[in-house]
Amino acid sequence: MTTQLLQEAAQVIPNQQLLINVVSKRVRQLGLGHRPLVEITPRMSLTDIALKEIIAGKLTYESLEGSTDGA
């Protein structure tokens, strides 16, 4: 994972904990065989691919603020 990719992705998702969660979930998906949404090179790690997807705007997230359980 390159520092430059991480810094660029942090500009798209400024919350560090959220960024880590989004990248982690996408890395798991890629590891299970999901296709990358961006062009890749043979030396790219799954983390690099996930970060590039975020930077390219191909990977988004949805916040569920204010949800209640009804209990």
C-alpha cells in the first residue's frame, strides 16, 4: 500500500475509521473473487485496488445515522 494512495483516499473519505472499514470490506470482497472496478497492474495489492476504487469514485458508502431499533 502506498502512502500517496492512502492520502488521496483520505481526501474522499476524511473519517479515518470509516475509510479503514470501507477498505477492509472491499479487500474481503476482492479476496473472494469480486472483480476490480478500476484497471489494475500485476503488482497491485488488494488494498491498493480498494484505495484506487475509492479515489476514482467507483466505491462509495452509505451512512445510517439516526436509525432506531424500535425497542
